[in-house]
Amino acid sequence: MPIIGTPRSFHDRHRFVVEVPGLSYSGFEKCSELKASVTLREHYEGGSSLAHKGPGRIKVDNITLERGATADLQMYNWFSQVADLAEGIGQVDPHFKRDLSIVQLSRSGGELLRWNVYGAFPIEFTAGEWDNTSDEVVITKLALAIDYFQAQVSSSSSSGGRQDVA
């Protein structure tokens, strides 16, 4: 009996790069999930016991990037720029928000899917945890607040095009 439907191929979660303008190295150990949700708006009219429901505001969650610590301080410098802006000190570039891309790669290294993230800026920096009893490397983390994101399918994929997500 033939199989009905279209076969799907799933992406490996370990094949990705994060392209951030101003950061020379785009390899990260982890990138947290992109997540957006629509709040539920309810109201009751005229004493009705049945609520009128509809979509409310869109909420986009923060993302976190993690990588092994090196002598490269570009992630810290970006966070420091935003912290200086919050404190109102120093000469801060007014364009502290950056657009970045999370690129899903195939096994051969080709681009499968691109998630374009808009209006990202650091809200938390973690230099790492040190432990003399561990054989692991120090991990640097950068939490980013984002405005919204969009999916862009690679031209080599079947459907092509761009889809708004949030």
C-alpha cells in the first residue's frame, strides 16, 4: 500500500550559527528557543455568562546565547554599551539594538532555514562559573530582549519565501 502524503525531513538541532553584527565569531554552544505568544482577551457583555474571546497583545520571549569563554570581549562590550545607556553615562551609540539571524544548517553546511531576529539588545551578561573540580570550559551567556522574529526558508528548500512569526 502506498504512503499518502508528503515526506518531511527534520532539522538537526546541533547544526546552527548565530550571525550578530559586531560579533566576529558566530559559533555558539546553545541558543535558547524563539517563542512568541498571543494573550487571550476576554470580556463579558450585558451580564452574559459566556465570554467574548479574541486575540490580545503579542508577547515575544527573550533569548539566551551561550558559548565557551575566550579573550574575545565583544559580547561583554555590547552589554556594557547598553548598561551605560541605562545609567546615562558615557558616549553610547544610539543604535544599541541589533538585528541578528539564527541559521539552521544542513549536514553538509548549507543553509536550510533562517530566523531573522529584530531589535535585539543585551539585558543580562554572565561571565561564567569557575570550579576547580570540573573539567568543563567556562561558559559565557548573553540574554537578549528582542522585538520580534520572522522565518525565512532557504531558496534551496521546497517552499521558499518569508513567513512572519511575531
